[in-house]
Amino acid sequence: MTTPQVVVHRDKELMAQAAAARLITKIVDAQAARGTASVVLTGGRNGNGLLAALAAAPARDAVDWARIDLWWGDERFVPADDPERNHVQACEALLDAVPVDPARVHAMPASDGPYGDDADAAAAAYAEELRRAAGPEDHGPVPRFDVLMLGVGPDTHVASLFPEHPAARESERTVVGVHGAPKPPPTRVSLTLPAIRAAREVWLLAAGEDKAGAVAIALGGAGEVQAPAAAAYGRSRTLWLLDRAAAAKLPAGLYPPV
Ligand SMILES: O=C(O)[C@H](O)[C@@H](O)[C@H](O)[C@H](O)COP(=O)(O)O
């Protein structure tokens, strides 16, 4: 487990812009080192705010968009064109504006797709897609994503792993169907903690005062089933990107004054 590093920005706009700049650099470095990059996107306002900031950043053209695989940490299990879908929101925020290779944009299946309304079958299919993408150098059933981003919910959920839900306890499968989620819509598909922890870097994003309690609990040593965000970490780095309001309940001294 990597020790979390905390970076606090003045407000959520600056947080989104700084995280977008950080992501551009990370992708450019990964493409220089390995010829390709893989990034896991998150749903939610902060994840989409980051993508919109990236779309507006002049340096976005430094990325070779044809040589990047994009995955999702979770998806709302609704029809493919539903505006609630994380994939639809990511297209609006960024993906429609950059020359990504559609074959490398790995959206999770929708509820009107080949698996119908069977979220568990959709999850199994996504797990298989990840397994096929993993090479021998990945030493496991999912690729070693360069960056995996997660929005943090006010109850400490990440992706669609909600506190005390079975998905937060999953230790074998890499992707699961989630039923009865407390955040609508109730049916979702989500990466599990073992899949999340395969990433080189995990970035957790939280902004606003309604997140301050969750951030303090997760960074205060809570257990993974009670606080899934506490158990989301990367192989080489775990980074919490916060605005001042979300950091308000952290103990003094955990990050430099902003
Ligand atoms: O599908 C979703 O809703 C998510 O992926 C979810 O895990 C989200 O990232 C958090 O709830 C934070 O969302 P906000 O950034 O909007 O607070």
C-alpha cells in the first residue's frame, strides 16, 4: 500500500485545472516511455470538471490521443444514450473534442446493449475486455493503468463501491454488477478494489464542504468496507487532490497551508 499524498488547491476550479495539467504530463510521459498510455476515468462532477478543464487546456494537443486507452471506473447501468451515463458525460466534456481512437475507448456496456438488463453479465464482459488488454508485463487480469481517477462521494464511496455493500468486499472479481446503490441510479457496474489497486497511480478527487467528513474519515485510517476510499491506492502513488473546503477537517500539518 502506498502512503497517500495530499495536494490542496484554493477552489474546485483551480483543482480541476491543476489536475488536468498533471494528467496531460502523466499521459505524455507514459507515451514517451511505453509508446502508449492507459487512463481510467471517473464519473461525477469533479471527474467531468477535470475533463472539461483538459479540453480547455492548450497543452491538450501535446497528448497523442490516438495512442491512449480509456477505461471507466464505474458506469450507471442505463441506456447507451442516457445523459446520466458517465460515458456520455465524458464525451461531452472532452472525448468528442479530441481525436481518440474509438476502438481504444472502452465504455462499459449499457442496459440496452448485448447483455440487456443483466448488469452482472455486463460486468463479466468488461472484466473479460480488461483481461484481454492485460499483457504479460501486467502480471494480472487487468492492465497496469497509468492513472486511475476516482471521485469521492460524501459517504466515502469511490467508483460504485459503497460502504458496507458487497461490491466493496469483493476480493476475486475485477468488475461487478452493483444493485441497490444508495446514489441513483441503483444499478451500476464497477471496478472492484483489486482492479483499482492494479493501477500505477490512483488519484482521488474531492471538492466542497460536503466532502470534508468523508476525506477526514478515509485519510484517518478507516477500514475498507466502512470507507472504500480508504482502500483505493495505487502501486506507486496514491494522490488525493482536494480543494480547501474538502480538506477542512484534515488534521493540521497533513498538507502545507494554502
Ligand atoms: O457514477 C458516479 O456517480 C461516480 O463515478 C461516483 O463514484 C462519483 O465519482 C462520486 O459520487 C463523486 O461524485 P462528485 O464528483 O459529483 O461529487
